Amino acid sequence: MRLTTKGRYAVTAMLDLALYGEQGPISLADVSSRQDISLSYLEQLFAKLRRKDLVQSVRGPGGGYRLTKPLEEIYVAEIIDAVDERVDATGCAGNADCHGGTTCLTHHLWADLSDKIHHFLSDISLASLVQSNNVQSISARQRQAELEASFAGDKISLRALES
């Protein structure tokens, strides 16, 4: 099965917005820092997500991105589709030319698997991911790391002021 980093990162970034966006728009720099995804790569992904009306940008101080729909209405397959990604288990990218330009014996098996995976991902909403115990524990760890980094930065600033 082939799902590139484009699809994985898009889902990760959208989940980050779902988890951290309750306070307002989220900057891509914050997503980049928390999820260790290149800022320039996120900008490319969010341009596609914005065109598919999954996110909207908010300009100005405190700006960033926010989701355009409730978490219950955004599905993983929709995010992957929005960034022009395909979940494809075939060896021919779904072109049915896997055996010297013709369909191989197992093409339909792998094409059916691809369809089932897409259907499976179509049933998983951001809301269900946010409610997952695994996602909650990882999010808590990320929040703790952010607090610790912020606190360490404050200590450095205080030392500079004391000098």
C-alpha cells in the first residue's frame, strides 16, 4: 500500500488543528513545531486544504488556520483526497497496466483492497480521532513539552534581565 508523507502529514496537521484550535486560529509555525513537519511543506498542504474548503486562513495578529466544519464532519479520507493523495495498494497506480501493459492476475484484488481502505478512512472523523485515548495521551505529552519549553525560555529571559 502506498500512502506518502503528503497524506500522512495532512492528516496529522488537521488533527493538530482539531486538538489545539479550540482557543482560536493556529499558526502553521506552531503545527510545524509540535508535529516536526517542515513549515514550507505545511504551507503547500494548507493551500490545497484551503482550496477544498477544509480550512480557512485568518489574517492579522493571532491569525493562522482554523477548520471550516465541525470535527464530526471532516473525515480522514477527505483530507487525503484534498491533498491529491490516493490510497493505492496496486503496483500500477490503479492504471491496470501492471503486466506488460495489461491487467495482472491480482490487479482487482489490490484495487478492491484500495477501495476498502478508502472506505475505512471515510468512516473515521477528526472527532473520533480526538476522542481516542492514544491521541489524547500524545496530545497531553506535546502540551507538557510546550509548557516546559516555554518555562525554560522564561528562565533564560529572567537570567538575561538579572544580568
